[in-house]
Amino acid sequence: MAPKSAIPMFYYALFGIYEPLLTVTGFIGALIDPKTTHDGQAPWPLGMPPQEELPLATHVTILQVGP
């Protein structure tokens, strides 16, 4: 007799398929357009540029993630 798992199949589907797919698509989006991805998570309002020059660490991150 095969052992039965205490974890429902729904959780395997959610955490084993959906979440990795969501992460991969987000990663691909960051590779395609790192500046927009960064600005989408920025603390300033959507569609407005930052009030001041971006920090050096931000420029380095965009260069590392960008193609």
C-alpha cells in the first residue's frame, strides 16, 4: 500500500506549479525591462519620475539585471 500524504493535491499544484511559474514570468519581465520593473516597486507615485537622482546601488542593480 502506497503511503498517503497529509498535504492536499491543491497545495502541490499551488506551490509546486503556480508560484514557480509566477516567479519565472516576473524574472523574465525584469530581464526584458529592468527599469520599468524597478520603477514599479519604487516608493514614488506611478507614472512620475523620482524626486531626485537614483542612488548608485539602484544603477548597479539595473545594470546587473539588464541585458
